[in-house]
Amino acid sequence: MTMADEIRAEMVANVWKVVAAAGDEVAEGDTLVILESMKMEIPVLAESDGTVAQMAVNEGDVVQEGDLIAVIE
């Protein structure tokens, strides 16, 4: 069994678009969520291949630095 990969926010931002959903198969580099901060769109990418076990954000949420965005197993 592999360790779950927790994807966390690197900055304070708005969740503009949620691209992936729990149960989705993702590959390293796939976009999970698009954040918006200071009029810039920042894609949040999967850091490993796997299955999205949890999406911890919804469109319109505000995330703080370090907040959990997704878990990939």
C-alpha cells in the first residue's frame, strides 16, 4: 500500500474551478483544481499517479496556505 499524497494550498487563494472529483484516476501533472489569486489562475497539479480519494474544496471556497485541497492514493 502506498502513502496517500496530500495536495495542499501554497498560498491564500479562491477556488475558481474544481476539475477532478473523488474516484477519478489521475496522472502526475494532471490539474486537480484551479485557484485564483490576484487575477492570476494557478493550477494545482497531481504530484503522483493514483486515484483521488478526497476533494477537500469546492468552487468558491477560500483556501489558506497549507489547507488540504485533495488526497491522492
